[in-house]
Amino acid sequence: MDINVGLTTASAGWKTPLSMVLVQLFNTGMILLSKVSIGGGMFIFSLLAYRSFFGAVFILPFALLYERYSVPLSLYYYGLRDTTASYAVIFLNIIPLVTFMISLVLRMETLRISTAAGSLKIVGVFLSVGGTMLISLYKASLEQQQ
């Protein structure tokens, strides 16, 4: 599904990056609210039930039209119970990086380092890995000092 259908060139250029930022903001908000709920003593299965209910109410019409086959990731919440929300957000943000690496290995993505797009892909990979490592190591050193 192309989200830029029927738009002018100027508005189509901003719609995709804005959508990506909004998805990340919603995911971060969901993780933080889930961590607060679990930390407050909410039963994980009830959290999953509420999440499934609200997902069905708001997203089911779109899912029936565009995404007929999807797999829920409910084991994510068991992992969230044993870690912090910051680690969950870090590893959630690594998903596009892993997808990119897999697409390179399977030759679904081309990487031409001499072009601007190829250079930006490499910079994005290094920024993603570097930022994830920096936050993880910084957080680990803070926990070790306590």
C-alpha cells in the first residue's frame, strides 16, 4: 500500500517520514504505559486483554482491509516485566536495522557506497548501532554503580 497516492510532490515528501516518527512515538508511549502498568502490579494477561480489545476496536477495520495475516507479539510483555522501559525502546528501535541487514544478506537491498543514498544508509547503521550501544553501556554503568 502506497501512502503517497494522490498527493502533490511537496506533501508526499513529508508524509512518509512524519508517519515513521508518529509510529515510533506511539510505540514508545505504549511501552512506557505498559511498564508503568506492570510496575503498578497489573496482571500481564489483563494488560494483553485490554491491548487486544482496544486494538480490535480501533484497528480491526483497517486490518481487515489491508493486513489480513498478522502475528501478535504477546511474549514481548513477559520480557518487559524483567527489564526496563529504556531497554525495551532501544531494542524496539533496532528492528529496522536488523531488517536492513537481513535485506542486504538476502540481496533484496542494494548498497552503493559511492552514492549519497548508500552513504546515508551506512551513516544510519552506524548511528543506530552506536546510539544503542552508548545507551546500553551507559545504563549498565549506572546500574553497576548502585
